Amino acid sequence: MKNLCIIPARGGSKRIPRKNIIDFCGKPLMSYSIENALNSGVFEEVVVSSDDEEILQVAETFGARALMREKELSDDFSSSSKVIKSVSEKIGAGYENICCLYATAPLLNAKLLKEAYEEFIKSDFSFLFSAVEFDYPIQRAFYLKEKKVYMFDESQYFARSQDLQRAYHDAGAFYFGKKEAWLKEEMIFTPNSSVYVLARNLVCDIDTPQDLEFAKKLFVLNKALM
């Protein structure tokens, strides 16, 4: 099987300016995803899709193919799925599987990517993506309205935590998919998909400066534990 890795890396991040190439423990943040993809041995090609010349230059420096993205897919409302579909239509001929790997996943490693890929190809699922278990039972969640507390499901108030079904959420790291599924822009969170569950210390959604600093601490901790 031939496999293509696509790393979406837009230049217009607002909460952390230049996020995709900001310094992360001595290297551009995006470089970890590129190196992990290349070192996994899974992909024939690793492509970075961006609207930003500097990001594309960094991509080439670390061994990825740089691909300029269309302006209409470079705003705040363009989904990763649309970017993957666009790149697949341009350069995806001959590939059977495509992985969307986020540029902001420095806590992963090449071994995890290879293991996830092997699970994917052994299955008959359209997609396999990274997930992590919620650290608190979602059945006991509540919301606030005019500072008053309302449970989403009051029937679960007296349930013991150990009796509640485990729940998971997207880890925002990688998504393996059959090329034809990407081209259809199918919804990923369906029974046609499966997951590769990551440990909590490998997951950090980097959206704010505080997130970035926490991710750095996790990175250093994980390195010490290896």
C-alpha cells in the first residue's frame, strides 16, 4: 500500500502568532510532526500544505514537500477535511491511504504513528484517528445559566463513577483514512471509524500560550520517562 501524509499548517494563527513554527524546545513546533512522519517508515511522501512562505520553507528544511494552499482554503472557517481533499485531488494519484497529521502534535513519536497505521490497515474501517479518554465522567457534566447550575442529565447524579460508560474525545493529533473516504468528505465520528487511544500525557491541545508552556513541560517529562 502507498501512503501519503498531509500536514495542514496555516499561517494565520491568532492566539499564538506563528504557532506552527514557534520555537518548541529548540526546534520549530511543526518539525516534530514532520520528523515523526518521516521516521515512522509508513509514508512514501510527507507534504505540508500552507498559505505561508516561511512555513513552507521550514517544511522543506525538515524534509517535507511544500505545497502552497489556495486562498479559499486558508481562512478561519476552512476545515482540515477540505484541505486534505484538495491536496488528495492534486497529488494523491496512486495513494491508497492518507493521514492527516497536525503540525501541533509534538508529544507523538514515530513508533506510535506506525502502531496506529498497523491497526488501521488490519481493520476494515474508513478512518482511524487518535483519541483520549475524558478524565471525568461526562454523564455528570453540568452547565451554567445566570450563574445557576443545571445538569445535562439529572438522572446520572447518584450514579457511581465506576458504573458509568467511559467516554472519549478526539485527541487532535492524526487521522488515517482511505483516500476514497477523504475524497467523499465523510464525517469521521461514526461507526465507520475506530480510534487509537493515547495516554493523557501524550495529548495537549495547543491553542493558548498557557497550553504551549504546558505542552513543553509534558514533552520534557515524556523524554525523561523514555
